[in-house]
Amino acid sequence: MSSEGKKLFNIIILGVSFMFIFTAFQSCGNIAQTVITNLNNTDFHGSGYTSMSIIYGVLSASNLISPSLVAIVGPQFSMVVSGVFYSLYIAVFIQPATWAFYTASVLIGIAAAVLWTAQGNCLTENSDENTIGRNSGIFWALLQCSLIFGNLYIYFAWQGKTHISESDRRTVFIALTVISLVGTVLFFLIRKQEDTKAPGDDDSTNEILGESSSARNKMMRAVAAFKKSITLSFTKEMLLLSVTTAYTGLVLTFFSGVYGTCIGAVNRFGSEEKSLIGLSGIFIGVGEILGGAVFGLLSKRSRSGRNPVVMLGILVHFIAFYLIFFNMPNDAPIAPMEGTDQVAYMIPSKEVAMLCSFLLGLGDSCFNTQLLSILGFLYSEDSAPAFAIFKFVQSICAAVAYFYSNYFLLQWQLLIMVLVGFFGTITFFTVEWGAAAALAARGSDYSSI
């Protein structure tokens, strides 16, 4: 197999591995609070919202050390170990214990930071300036398929169930643990790239990860990257984009954990209320994949820049929030095990609930694709620190959102997202207009961004 063929093979394996792991993990996140609500009359006294808050909080802090860990042990082994911790977290639900649940939440937060740092490194190692766009698209498409497959399983496994029994729980989480382990094992299929550079050529990746680099040099480079991240954090553009990034963190929490819990708590959905959680995840995934594919394909043809896509994203989300406000009972996010019989401003509609799921996914893809695009454009020379800041801010806000989801009624959670989304859109526009002005001053075509 040619060198280019090996690189493409590695990208596909990388995407498929993540697809398996996140098929399991995202399905777990969607149903965790629903399952835990059924457990809280036992000796187990955990909270799915608190767990996810811990995960994203630890993930944020761990972004400071993950480059050092990946530099020392290498991206492939880092992903394998991280995948094992993802599987352990899911396995906790087979026989839940409160101490094990929260301990696993801390460990998976560290593992997530290492996993995503190693993923970026692996993607870069197997790409060049001509293939990075294609490879990123392949990886994104495979990753987002996880939203469909895992939730499809939940939909059929919990069809017609109003209460999740111990047997149902064990069956689902044993299956999800196995799926996660399959993705972890697949990382071993990634082939190492041979160093084809001449002795005098510069290769920063090989310098950082090469066997000849001492631990001291690796740590010095990690410290330098950390200092660069701090410097970038206080630039005008990054501060403005952080508001937009914060919004994506809040939305991530809402569609990946809170909204599924709301659907599962509405008793008026009848015997389908639990299986609808899986169907909701499928529609979110369809929105994510459709948005990512369309905006990825059209990005090079658009002569209007990124602002129209972000405007579409916020409009789609505002429509979704409005419909959710009218369709879902206010106490749905914090309803007890018995669910809620309350009604909002309309009789709860399954069709409207699924439409909102699709809109949440579509709007999220609008924001994330354009944020990744503008960060890559503005910080092409400092992409690693820039994306570390992006993940840090997003994770912190997701952690905060999971924490207040334990206490806030649905209307207040929606209001917070509306306000942050409004200001995040304005700050994105400001940065985009600045980028367009800079290009015009250089005589470049705006459509090139």
C-alpha cells in the first residue's frame, strides 16, 4: 500500500474507532439521567447531570496537561488507554455504585482530554495541506454516525417500556460497553508513518513525538504551548469567539443530556416515552450530519463568508427553543422517577419533539463548522493552542450547564441559551467582519475564507 493509501486507511480507522466509542458514550449520556432516576430508590444516589458536570469540568482542566501526556506516550497508545476508560465509565451502569460512578466521571474527564488531543495529532500526522479538508470531512461524517447507530439501538431496545428494569439496564449497558471496547481495539490497526524527511528537514510533530526527543524537551515544548495558549486567550478575537464557543457548550449539554431526559419524563407520550429518547438522538444525528455535509461542501463555493451559516444556526435554534418551550412541561428536566403529567402550552407532541431534535442538531453543526473554520483561518500558525482554548471554554460551559440542569426549570435553561446565543452570534459576526476587512486590505478574495 502506498504512503497516501496508508494515511487514508488510518483516517478511516480513526473515524470508525471514534464512531464505535461515541456510539456507546453518547447513547449512555442520552439515557444516563433517565436510568439513574429509576435507580434512586435503591442504594444508588448519583446524578447524571452532576456526573456530566464533573466530566466536562475535569476535561477542561486536563486540556492543560493532555499535550504533555500525548507527547510522552504517543497518540496511538493514548487513544487506546483513553478508550478503555470510556468503556469503564459505561460499564459502571451495569452494576451501579455511587462511588464508582463519580470516580469514573473524573477518570473519563482526563481520558477525554487525552483522547481528543491524540485525535488531532493523529489527524495531522496523516494529512497534508491538500488532504486535511478531505480527511477532516471523513472523520466528522464517521463520528456523527455515532448519534444515529447508538440511539437506534436504544429506540428498539426500549420500545414500549415505561419503566427501565434492572434486566433492561444491564442488557443495554453490557452491549454499549462491548461496542466501546470494539472501537478501542480498532486503534491498534492504525499504522505508524515512516519518516521520509531528509535529515535536515524540520518536522515539529516528529520533534515532539519522536523517540529521540528527551522527556525534558517534550515537557519544555508542552510548557511553551501552554504559554502560547495563555497569550492567545487574551487576544481580542479569541475573547469574542469565546462567547460563541460558550454557547456551543451550553447547547451541547442541552441536546446531549437534558433534552433526552425531558422527553423520557413526559408521561403523556405513553409507552413510547423511553424509546423516544433514542429516536430523538437519531434526529439530532441526522441534523448534525446533514449540516456538516452541506456546509462542508458549500464552504469553498460561498462568496458570503461564514456569517450567513451562523445566522441560519441561531435562527434554527431559536425556532427549536420556542417549540420546546410550548411543547415540553417546565419541570421535565428535573422530574421524579414517575415522570411528569404537567402540560406546557400545548398537548405534548411526539412529532414536534422530533422536529426540535433535528433542528438542535442542524443548528449545532452550523456553529461548530464555522467556529472550526474561522479558528483554522485566524490561527493557522498556532492551531493547537487555539483549538485547546476552544475545547477548554466549551467544556467549562458544558460543565456549568450540567450543574445547573439539576435545579433549573426548562424555561430558565432555554432563556440562558437564548441570551448567550444572541450575544455569541454578534461576537462571531464582529470577528468575521474583521477577518473580511483584513483580507480586503491584502487584496484577497473574501470567498477564499
